[in-house]
Amino acid sequence: MPMNSQAPSPSSAAASLPPFLPPSPPTPEPSATAQRRAFTAVFMIELWERFGFYGMAALMVLYMVQGLGYSDDRANLSWGALSALVYALPVFGGWAGDRWLGTRRCMLVGAVVLAVGYGLLALPLRGLAPLYVSLALVAVGNGLFKPNAANLVRRIYENQPARIDSAFTVYYMSVNVGSTVSMLATPWVRELWGWHAAFAVCCAGLLLGLANYRWMRDALQWVGSPADAAPLDMCRAGMLLGAIALGMALGVFLLAKVELADLCVALVGAGVLASYTVVLRRARAHERPGLLSAGMLVLEVGLFMVFYQQMSTSLTLFALRNVELELRLPGLFALPVLPAQFQAINPICIMLFSPPLAWLYARLARGPGDLSLGLKFALGFAAVAAGFAVFAASGLGAVDGRVSAWFVVAGYALIALGELLVSGLGLAVIARYVPERLSGFLMGVFFAVTGVAMYLGGLVANLARVPVGAQLSAEQTLPLYLDLFVRLSLAGMVGFVLSLAMLVALRRVAPRAQAG
């Protein structure tokens, strides 16, 4: 799963805005027990929230194609539009948590909105309107929940840099535990009891998370933003409902008019570029090298997210149509696998690869020195290029248009390694190169670029779309996917070369950035 979704809140983007409330007076240092209980409360609700989200994400494109009769291109673009909203709205949700409603409240309201969204998906309602409303609620709920849950972790261990690194490492595990279990469970539930039962499981996960939060809420009473201490009056409650309704309307509009999403995403991209240019021109001289370094690396993370988006789009449809749904070791076992369950390989590999990489970074730091961020990004793109080359090579051993599931396992593993080296280090770029007064702005840029890239990933997936109304055999669909994978492997190699080229620029500006 993408590490950037677990980053500390981007809400400091509003640091220059006048706060609704004055800062709270300093509080006594919390005990280790209080910190541990508070962290456990956030960890558990995060685990169940990710369980619900990734359980839904594993199925949604397949649900659109198989359950609702969407064409490939409409399903890919609809999921891309939703993904863009999922990454854009946390910018506003984080601001609301810090400056307006409160961090704890935003997290809780976000979880409730998500539960309602999954609950609507679980109902056998006819027509597309309920689907659009459900997914819009998921986007709004995610925007309120994600930045504020992560911000609570940061606040629990405020001014303890050694402990916060460890806490976020453990916190990130909750993402992968929750997503792995749900990506394996919901396709199985769908196979036995249908689509709506699978979405009901996602809703049940959120309800369990909310029940656990209710049970442990006292552990979080000392954590939060100053806005958490203010009473929730009718005015703020009304503004919150209005903001949720506005976010829902935006989501429904984009999903219902997905053909206009190109224009919306283009406007967002142009706005990000224009605002970044203005900030760069107005920045102090010693701040510009850091902003340039961060800008280059954030663009590379955006490029990676185009590849990442293939897991829930083209790679899932490839598994549906052209992969043997069995992992076989002759004479030992033949394990059946459902198409959506292949996505669980990603978080499993993240959990397997993270400890060795952490050990390697520590070992290098004690010896010849850690690898630079630019070099890690280059190696990450090399892994991505190799992963899609494996997918492309799978066709060489195809039988009746079906390829061995082991190729899919190997390709996903390489992409997971690339994720750890690129996306997993994305926010380290901002922490390392950007001054504190501009970090909020760059965090917003990071999320916006990621959202645009996720939509572009849906466009790329459409290069392998099955023509509308066509009933193609496995032998006929296989070349479509293999051609896409060859192109993606070549694009990964381009990313590798660009990363190496950027190393030269980074070596020139990074020392000045860090000195500034």
C-alpha cells in the first residue's frame, strides 16, 4: 500500500491562515503508558479503516465491469476519478482538523461517513445513483479520516523524533495488515455470497473500528488540536454537514460525468504548477534549492503512482481474463486464487521487504553511507520496469491465452519493492529539503500530484481496454495486456534514466538546500 497515505497531516498548509482558535497552553509530558494507550486506539481504528477501504478497492473495478456492465474504459476512468478525489480531499480534511473542527472529531466523523458509504454499497439498490453517492461518501470520509488519524500519531509523540519514527513504522503495518486480510477475504465473500455481501464486510470492518474507538476513546482525550477542546456548536456542525454535502456533490458530479474528469484534472495540474512557480519565485534565495529538489522528486513519485494504479485496474482485469487462477507446485499443492486476491501480494511483500530494507539502510549509514534519495528512486523505477517486464514475458508460456500465476506473483513483488524505494520515501523528500514554513504547501502539492497521477493511471490502463460489446477469448485479450505491459516496462526504464539524470541536479542543489 502507498506509504504516503500514512503521512503526517498535510493540514499545516494553512499555517499562514488566521486560526479559528488561539493555541492551547503547553501540557505536561504524557507518560509512556498514556502514549501507548493512545497509539493503540489510533492503530486499531486505522487497521479497520484500511480493511474497509482496500476490501472495497480490490473489488470495485471488477464490480463495475462484471456486476454493472461497465466498459473497461469507463470502469478505469471512474476508479481513476475516485482515486484522484481520495488523494485531493485530505488536504482540506487536515486543515479542518487543525484549524476548525478538531483532529479527533475529523477522524471520527470521517470513519462514520466511510461506514455509511460502504453500507450503501452493501444494499442491493438499483441504478447508478446509489453507486455514485456511495463512492463520493468514501472519498469525503477518507479526506476527513486519513490526515487526522496520522496527525494524531504525530501529536502523541510530539517532540520525540526517535519514538515517532518507530511509531509510524508500526502504524504503517496496520495499513498492510488490514489491507492484506480484506483483499484476501472480500473476493472470497463475493464468490460465495455476492457483491453486496462483500461490501457489507467492508462496512462491518468500519463498525468494528468505531466500536473499538468508543471503548478506548478516553485514551485519546489528551491528544488533538486546540479545536478539539472547543465545544461543537450548531454553527460548526452545520458547516461540517455543508462541507460533506459539497464534497459529495463534487464526487457524484465527477463520477457521473467522467468524461469531464480530464478537464478537472488538467485544471488541478495547471493550478499546482502555477502555485508552485509562484512560491518558488517568492521564496527566499536559500529556500529555492530545497524547493527545486523536492519538486523534482515529487514529480517522480507522481510518475510511480501511474504504475501503482495498474494494480486495481489493468492488472486485475488481466488476472480475470488471462491468468490461471491457481498457484501450483507440482506434487505439493495447487492453491486456488481469485482475480482480486492477487492485489494482496503487494501488502504482503511490503511487510516482507520492509525489515531487510530498514536493516540495509542502517548498515549502510554505519558504513560507507546511506544511498541518496535520488539513487533510491532510480533503483525503485528499475524494479518497476523489471516487474512489468515479467508481466510482459508471461505471455511466452501462455496456454490457451492463460499465463502462470507465478508470473503475477513475481511482477507484483518487484512493484512492491519499487513502492518501498519511491512512494515510501516520498514524504521524506519534504522533510529533508523543504523549510518548515513551506512544508504544508509542498505536502498539499504532493497529494495533488498523487491524485492527478492516479487518474492518469486509469487513462494508461485504457490502452488495454476490451472494445465495448466485444466478446473476446483469452487468446484475443492477451496481446492487449502484453502490449500495455511492454509499454509500462519501457516507461519504467525512462523513469530510471530520468532519476539518474536528476541525481546530478540533486547533488548540486541538495547541499545548499540542507545548509539553508
